[in-house]
Amino acid sequence: MKPAPKLGGRVAIVTGTSPNIGGGIAEGLAAEGAIVVAVDSIAANAHDCADYIAKNGGQALGLVCDVTDEAQVEVTIGAVLRTFGRVDILVNNAAFFNKKGVLDMSYAEFDKQSGVILGGAFLFTKHAARAMMGRSGAAPGGVVINIISTAGHQGEPGNIAYSTAKAGLLNFTRSAAMELVGHGIRVNSLTPTATDPSESFERARRWGRAVEKPPGIDKVMRPFREGIPMKKLPVPSDYGRAVAFLASDDAAMITGTDLRVDAGAVARYWAWDPKAGATV
Ligand SMILES: NC(=O)c1ccc[n+]([C@@H]2O[C@H](COP(=O)([O-])OP(=O)(O)OC[C@H]3O[C@@H](n4cnc5c(N)ncnc54)[C@H](O)[C@@H]3O)[C@@H](O)[C@H]2O)c1
């Protein structure tokens, strides 16, 4: 017997839908029957993601929005409500990378990067949660999932704004979970880690883009692959399936928690090198 999709007809907003992790999450939610709203400040990332899902039997809408602009966030949530009548799931995934340390990063750069990671999650949670609470004709409720990083759990040097903001997002998750629990809204987070890039190139090609895997990328990824306990890096569709679980009724009693999909990265004892064998 084929199991019923876990998210049939539910409306899911995903921010930051590049062909990498956001695209993998959007496709994972669509595979479970969700209607996907792909939100990105880069129009091609919003539209290519939504178009691919729509052309492959799903329902989707691409919307251009800067997650740090409250007026744009309100317009985006309004467009989702006008089009689909409800918001059930929000995945705060938008971020950007700017590897600089406490000694060399300007305050403007620190502010901008943490503004996207933390401020964007704050603004989308605020307005999506209001939409989830204000529903008529159906029980209020919904699910928010924030995308962290193993850098938010550990002290990574030279990545100060990113790792600090991701750690902040972990406690934003817990605090928002407590604030919204009385409204039937569950708030959890998911922690990805260094991600095998091959799937994102394959997804970009499926979305109609002409991309080639850069030569040398396997060499760049080798230390990550060899240092991780499972000796294999996750791919975005691994995160997509885990997000679909957290968004589904299978996780109905889970709120305020973090699900690490990190091949054991954070659990690893600091002095143990997986390359060296079974013990320190
Ligand atoms: N790639 C990794 O190895 C890795 C590891 C751990 C965690 N993560 C997390 O996973 C998430 C996705 O990462 P990715 O590798 O797919 O990154 P990516 O750069 O491929 O995608 C991020 C997307 O966010 C969008 N974005 C950035 N700023 C925005 C803004 N102000 N408003 C709207 N959209 C905006 C970008 O346009 C892009 O499409 C991020 O939260 C990242 O921190 C990534």
C-alpha cells in the first residue's frame, strides 16, 4: 500500500531557494504533497525552484523578497494568503556566506550577515505566525523550521557573524517555540553541515541551468568528508526529508528542539579523528 503524502495540500514557505539546500528542502516538501512558496531575493532562485516543482506535478509559486525588509515580508505573506488562503509551514533558510573573523570584519558586514540570518528569520516568523493564528474556518496552527549549521554549535574561527547568528537562531527557536506553543504553532530547527555539492549541480541542471561541477571541488571537500564520523557528507535531499518529517504530524509532539542531520559532526568527541580508527 502506497503511504499517503505527509503534507497533502499544506502551504509551505521556504526562504532562500537556490539549487542547493533551499531547493532540496522545497523539493522534499513538494514530494510530500505540500504547496511550495519559493522566496528569494534573487528572482531566478525563486522562479526556477517554483517552476520546476509546478512542471513536475506539484503546486508552487515563486516570490521575490528580501527577508530583511519588513514591508516586503508583509507583502509576501499577503500574496501567499491571497493565492492559497493559508500558511501552514515556514522554513527560514535564507543566508549568505562571508567568512571573516572578529579582527577583520567590519561592523556593517557583521550587521548585514546577522541581519539576514537572524533578522530574516525573526521577520518571517512574526508575519507567518500571525497568518497561522488568524486563520478562519480551520484550527489555528502551523510549523516553523529554522535552518542552523554545525558552525552554530561549535567555535569556528574566522566565521564570526555566521556562527554567532546561527547560535542565536538556536535560542530564537526555543523562545519562539515557547511563545507560540499556546497558538498551536511548533517551532524547531534543523542543523545541516558541510554538504556534498554534487546534488546541487544536478538540481541546477534539472532547473534548466547550464552549470558544470567546478574541477577541484572534490579535493576541497575531501577533508570534510574524511573528518566526519559517517565519512560521507549529507546532500540537500537528506535535509528535505528531515524537514518534511518535522513539518508533518509525525512530529506533532516535537517543539523547541534541534534535529541535527550532520552525519555525526557535532556529536564527535573533539580529540577523536575518524580517519585514525575507532578510538582516540
Ligand atoms: N552549504 C552548506 O554546506 C551549509 C552547511 C550548513 C548550513 N547551511 C545553511 O543552509 C542554508 C542554505 O545554504 P546554501 O548552501 O543552500 O546557500 P546558498 O547561498 O546556495 O542559498 C542561500 C539562498 O538565500 C538567498 N538569500 C540570501 N540573502 C537573502 C535575503 N536577504 N533575502 C532573501 N533571500 C536571500 C540567496 O539568494 C540564496 O538563494 C543556509 O541557512 C546556510 O547557512 C549550509
